[in-house]
Amino acid sequence: MLYTVCTVHYMEHSTSGDLFENLRLELRRGCLVLAVLAALRSEQYGYTLRKALADQGVDIDEGTLYPLLRRLESQGLLASEWREHDKRNKRFYRLSAEGETMRKLLFEEWQALNRSLNSVLEFASRQNAVRVANHRQDKTRGNSQEECSKMKTSDLIDRYLQAVKFWLPKSDKRDIIQELSEDLRSQIEEREALLGYKLNEDEIAGFLKRRGRPMLVASRYFPQQHLIGPVLFPVYSSVLKMAALCYLLPWVLVWVGLMVFDRQYRAEHAGLRLLGDWTSLWQGAVFAFAAITIVFAVLERVQAAQSKFLDEWDPRRLPALRQQRKPSFRTQNFVELFFNATFLVWWLAVGYYPHTFFGFASDLFRPAVGLGAYYWPIFALALARLGQQITNASRPQWTWLRPATLLVTNIIFVIMLRFMLRIAPLVVLQQPYSQEERYVKAAGIVNVVAFWTLAGIAGGVVIASCVYGYQLVQHLRTKQRRPGTPVPVQTL
């Protein structure tokens, strides 16, 4: 059956939630058009068509079927006429000559994709006449109950149809309401025949509630429009993310750094001025979002008018593959060990030979007295990293040790930098030069550079800590997965 062929692929790889539902609808959409065209080689009205499709496993709700029928008719693929049947006017659909031609083309295309659909569609065609005859017999048997139930159901159904009619497009209100009215009453009659009694008011109200709010039902008959279509939307989404990464994230990091490390800036941007900072951020963000959306909306219209752009391309002109060889963990560990050991040797030399820190300017400048308290803590952090690197040299399988050590040491280092930046000035003049104006100005410039250098280092360490934290969480999740637990695999 057509529905079975369409669903075999995705039932094996189904996922939960909205993603599965969206993919299921996308998979079924092309199948429904072909199924409807095939079923309408024999004349049918909406309710019998939907029932005939359901008998073959192609379940389609009326909110999808009737807009589809009207769209196919507007495209010239179907013809319809109102005719009295079973004491009510019903709209009968049949294939037009152009629809028959289109059905053959689609059928041939589908055969190329799936040979088994040939027998399924032929079976559906042969059964159409039988299903219509059986339905007419059922309708004849149900006519004796029609007059009894009509008065009870009429009021609620008419009120429901009146509410739907209010939201429908003006040009098609009459036809749509007549079609919906016939479909609703046919479903209620079939339900009453199945149960063997007339539905009461609560049951009819529940039935109408399941159909949906009148506004929602009417919205299905309007043309489906979108600002940015599915072709460009992935690119649009990526550009928005890049804009957020390149604009919003740097702005926030700079603002946080100034608020944390610059007392003067923090004092000037307290209270309502703080609100002004965030207002300017969101104004820029909204402007960037609007500009990107407008550009992609224009591109959507251009590519819709000039669709050859998406078709005329040569796969042989795609960029060549880039060979990227990631260094092994052991090699990376030895490189880090070498540089860390070199830093420790240099840091020890700074304590005994200050000129190794300031170089030729050591006779002019010296670190502030308060910075000396952080000399040995920094040495201890570097020594802890050296211990981790030596351990990983002999135990390379302990890949979790590196992100754990770096995360802890970086957090401690950021806290230390926070207190170091409270020291003002960071660099002072040596005693012989402290009274000369030109050296005092030079010291001021050096202090500004030193402050912002430490602030930049602090910001970089914070970002690195986030990366190491993420790596550590990934390692812990891998370790917690029990042996034999299947790893999720992405499938097409």
C-alpha cells in the first residue's frame, strides 16, 4: 500500500517530539498528491475519497485533504461539480485531461524511485468502484436514521460552520462551507451507524472540538506563505549565529571585563546607566537581525524568480578536500610539557634576577609591592600543570586529567587576577626616577598597558575555562556510559 511504502523508511529511525512529526509530514507530502490523483480516476466526493484512501492505509485528515483538492483544482488538475446525492448536495471531483497527464508523469517518476508502487496504485484503482458502491449501500441503510438525528446535530454544526465561515476568504466562502457541512454530517452519520444510537449534544461538541477551532480550520484554506523558504533558511540561521558570535558575544565579554576589572567604569555605569548599556546592546541586536532578515527575504524572492541559480551548478567545481591531521594526544602533551618547564625556569629566575622580567627597563621600573604576594601561587599553579603533563606522559589514556587540571588551575588563576587588578599602580618607578615628570608619564602609560594586558589575559582564561569544562563533561559522560550501551548513530 502507498502509505506502507512511504513509512517503511522512517519508522525504523523514528525520533520523538516535533522533529519526528515535521519529518513525517515532509515525507508524506509528495505521496499524498499522487495518491489523490490516482484515486480520482473514478469520480468521488470528499468524504468517500478520504475514506477510500484510509481503507488503503493513506490516512489524511480533512484539514489537509480539502485544501489540497482546491489547490489541485486551481492548477487545472481536477474538475468538480455540485450534484445532489442521498438528498444532499455534494461536490464530486474527477481528474481533468491535464490531471490525467500529470498523474501519468508523476506515476512514471515514482516508478523510477520505487518499483513496488506500481502494483499498489493499480490495486487502489481497482478497488475504487467497489468502495464507492459499498459506501452508497451504507448510506442507503443509514438514511432511516438521518431524519431523527438531523434536528439534534443541526444547531451545533451550523454554529460551528458559521464561525468557520467568518474567517474564510470571501471569494470561496460558499463552496467551502457547503463542502465542510457535507463532510461533518457524513462523519456524524457514520459514527451513529457504528454505535447504534444517536449522538447526544456532548458527543457532537466533542467531535467538533477535535476538528479544531474555527479560526484554525479556516486558516488551512489560505495560501501558505513564508518569508524565508526552506532552501535559504539553513543559511539564514547560520548567518544569524555568526552575527551573534561576532557582535553580541564580544560586546558582552568586553562589558563584563570592564565592569569587573575597571572600578571607574563600574562607578560610571551604575543604576540607570547600566540599563542604558543593555538597551544599546539590544538595539544593535534587533537592527542586525532585521537587516539580515530583510536581505534573505529579498534573496528568497530573487531565487524564486530565478530558480536556475539552484539548478545550474557543477559538482566538479566544489573546493577540494582539505587534509587536516590532528596531532596525537601524546605529542600535544610533550609540547605543553616543554613550554611549561621553560616557563617555570624563567619564573624562578625572575625572583632572583628581576631584570629578566623588565629587561633593559629594569633600572627604571619595578613591580608594585603587592604583586609579590602572588609570585609563589603562580609558581604552584604552573607546577600543578607540570605534574599533570608528566602524569599524562606515562598514562596517556587518562585523557580526562588534562581538562580537569586546566579547569581548576584556570579558575584559581582568574581569581588571582581579579585581586591583582585591584592593585594600583601595577608598575612603579625606581627611586632615582620617581620625581622626574617624563618618567612619571611613561609609568602611567606602562600601567595602562599592564592593566589591559592582565584584563585581556583574564578574559582569555575565562573562555578557555569554559572549553575545558565542556571537555571534562564530555569525558565524564563517556565514562558513565555502561559497557554494551549502544552509541546513538545518525542516519540519513
